[in-house]
Amino acid sequence: MKFGILTSGGDCAGLNAVIRSIGLYLLNNVKNAEIVGIPDGYGGLIRGESYPLRREDFEDILALGGTILRTTRQPFKKMTVAEEGGSRLSKMVANYKKMGLDCLFTLGGAGTHKTAALLRMEGGKVIGVPKTIDNDIYGTDVTFGFQTAVEVATEAFDRIFTTARSHSRVMLVEIMGNKAGWLTLHTGIAAGADMILIPEMPFSLDAVCDFVTARVNAGERCTMIAVAEGAQLDYEAKFKKEDRAFVRTELGETTVTRHLSEVITERTGAEARYSVLGYLQRGGTPCAFDRLLCSRLGGYAARLAAAGRFGVTVAFAGNKVTFNALADIAGKYKFVSPESDIVRFAKDIGISFGVNA
Ligand code: F6P
């Protein structure tokens, strides 16, 4: 059997650990398994590029950050648009056949799964593996790369806390996550943030400033705020996504963090500063939790392939490695519910979400 592997969308820690686990499972358990890597995600499939992966390619990559296969973002909405030589989808289908693949592993996030579901509808035998630091893939309790990003962001937050305390400042720490606030929520709780602002819970400037003022009046030395990249003001949330993006771009920014730190200083008199953690959260070696998760998800995906179970994405749910039909999860996201236990618990221990009760 011939197997292809690609990694698509934004990278994260653990991609190579999954590649390794798929490769080792196939080489150890499937007679005459032939494995090829497709470079640059769906980009390589559109161009029809692949190269052999051998046992030695899987050595020494368990702890390696990034992806040995490289990656690109290929917007889903462009997949079926007619272009020179046919749509990207028709090129991928043709190249899948030309490569003689019996199965294609697609390691990626929600967008990757949507495209994988299209390929499946065209007869491709695909198996997805859920990757993203955003942890927003429907049908799995956790995605690989998420926990590493939580660890990195938590360490950064801890460090920023000590300087905030020395200077008696309000510190805003911007954490990745445009649509979903999981990374900010977990980091905020793990690092002892006083306030957590996530896209799912639009915040009020009044509530944020009142909270900071109350802390200053109570003699607190500093205030630590975890701000998701996609955090939004309550009045912004009423705009359509495009209009919101337009207003932000007019102001010369894509996130609300700098504006918020200025407003806090103006309105409360407290000295506010901000730090954007950015790509630190995606780079580097996976933590032990992710190495284990990647090894289990990759091995399980390969086992499904060997058993001829296609059109699925593997998942970790209810403390078990399992799978979902691609058709059931493609296009769906998993967001933080403001009513969830974890949010309620955070509020119970005094964390503010910038929303007036
Ligand atoms: O991969 C997820 C993510 O890191 C998001 O948290 C973030 O909004 C986005 O990717 C950044 O994407 P890019 O790599 O295209 O700047």
C-alpha cells in the first residue's frame, strides 16, 4: 500500500511527532508499506509533488519543532474556484490518483479537515489528525500542539508577572487564538491571571477599568490580564466580521490589546503595558503531554488506514483515542462556552472576564 502524509495550515509543536508515529506504525505493521511526504501541505498536492519517506527520516524527529514536510495555508473558499488548468480541488484529485495513493494523512486544523472532506467526496481515502494551538476542532477534547502552547505561554506569563509586580503595573499579555479562547483561558488560569478576555465573551471597557481601579484601591501591586488575539469589545462584537476587521485596520491594528492598554492608563491612571507572545507559542519542541498525544494519535491513524477505515479524523475524547467521520465534523468548531464549568470555576476564584454581571 502507498501512503501520503501532508501537514497543512499554521504549524505547531508535535507535527513531526505525529509524522514519526504514522511512519513507524506503517513500517512495522504493514507489509511493503511505501510512504511519501507531500511538501507544503495541500500546496504540494495541487502541484503534484511528493518524495519518499524512509525509516531514517523518522529518526530524531520526535522532539523536533515545526514540520519536516513544511506547510502552507490554502484557503478553503478557493478550492473549488475555476483556475487555469482546473480548480485546486480537481488538481488535487488528479494528483492523488497519479501518485497512486491508497491513503492520505492530513495533519491540520479545522480548515484542513474541510478540504479533506472535499477530497473524500471525490473518492480520496483520507484520514485527518487534529492539529492546532487553538484547540478549536470539533469532536476532540484536545488537539495536539495546544498543551505545548499553554506551557510556553504560561512560562512567559509568569516572567511578565515578576516585572509587573516590581513596577506596580497593569500588564496585558496577548495570546494567540483568533476565534477561540481556549489557549488564553487555560494559560490565564494556569498562570494566575486576574482577568481573562476571550473572543467568546465580548468585554466592556467600563468593566475592565472598574476592575483595575478596584484592585488599585485595594492596594494590589499589579494586575495581570490575559488577552486573546481575537478578544473583542462588546460594541465591536455587534459588527459583522469584515466591518470589525476594517475598523481595526483603520486604527492600524489587528488586535485590541494596545488600544485597551492605552484606555486603561487614561481612565484609571494605572501604568499599563502590553506584550504580544505571537509565534513563540507555535515554535519549538513539543512538551511531554503532546509527544505522548501525537504518538497515540499518529499510531491510531495509521492503524485505521491499515484496517481500511477512511474518511475519518482521529480524536482524543473522554480520555480515549477514537475517531469521527470527517463529514460529521468538517466545518464545525469548538468554542469556549461562557456557561461552561471551567469559566464558572474561574469566576468563582475571582478571575474577571471583563463583563459586568
Ligand atoms: O494556527 C493557529 C494560529 O496560530 C492562530 O492562533 C492565529 O490566529 C493564526 O494561526 C496566525 O496565523 P498565521 O501563521 O497565518 O499568522
